[in-house]
Amino acid sequence: MHSEDDARMLLEAAKGAKRVVEIGVYEGSSALALCETLGPDAELHLVDPFGAHPDALPSGWGATEWATRRVVGRALRRRGPDAPEIHWHVALSHEVAQDWEGEVDLVFIDGDHSEAGCELDWSSWIQFVPQGGRVVFHDARADQPGGRGLSGPTAVVERHFRSDNATPGWEIAAEADRTVVVRRVA
């Protein structure tokens, strides 16, 4: 589901992270990569409604919770005691954020790709990201030379990080292909 550049961006952002939230697990390709990268003292929170939300995926797409859990479970067993701790949240990300406590070193936004959905993911989780923490947007470079993506995430990144009214205290740390990594600087 991700190009080599997309995977590299995500995994570089995840280095040293102790608590990661992935929004939009789908079939688990990025969750597998994170399971291989995160240390045994890290938590990986996987958030996806798995079809419980009718607008979560384009028509004809589908991922099943049991299949994704099985794939991630195999990856964890391969790592054994060196695997990160996994927490599943079968819900929409803003529902999980409502009851969240504590900081998050990395939030990976790859869920609802509508502009409103991506904006809700961003606004629900930024309060938990400390200085130096990162948010990774997937499919967010449709308007950049050599970039790809979708209009929803691209519009959110444009508004918050590329415009004259950019969100204060945040900067683009890296980007390639469809992925934009932003970092809280203040």
C-alpha cells in the first residue's frame, strides 16, 4: 500500500517513538512495518472502524478486522519478546481521542481521506503530540511537483503547513511521494 519513499518517511518518523497511533489500519501494511521498527518498550495503537463506518473506504474496497489482526499477530510472534505492545481500537479516531490520556510521539493519519475526515483526525490528536513529536500524513502531496495523493489530505496539509495562515508551532520535517511528516517545534 505504500511506496518505498512512503515507508521510509514513516519509519524514520517512528525511530525512537514510545507511543504511536496509526489511524487507518486497512490491511495492515504500515502496521507491519511499524511492528518491525518499534522497540519492545513501545506501544502501537491501531485505530480503524473496519467497515463499521460506511464512508471509511471507497466503494468496493474492504478490509476485515480478523484478517488484519491475524497478519499483525504473525509479525508480533516473529519478533517475540522484542515486539512492541499492540492496542486495537475498532472505532473512529476522534472517538478514541475523546478518552485518550497521555502523550503520543507519532500519529500516522491514513484513515478517512475526505478533507473533513482528515481535518477531524488532525484536530482530534494534535493536543497529544509533545514538542518534537510528529504527525505523518499519507496521500497528502497531490499538489506538489512529483507528488501524489488525494485531495482531502492534500488540502489539510496545504492549509495547516503551506499557507500564510499555517498552524503555529509546526513545520514540515520531511516529505516524499505521497507522504508529509510534520513536527511540533513549539
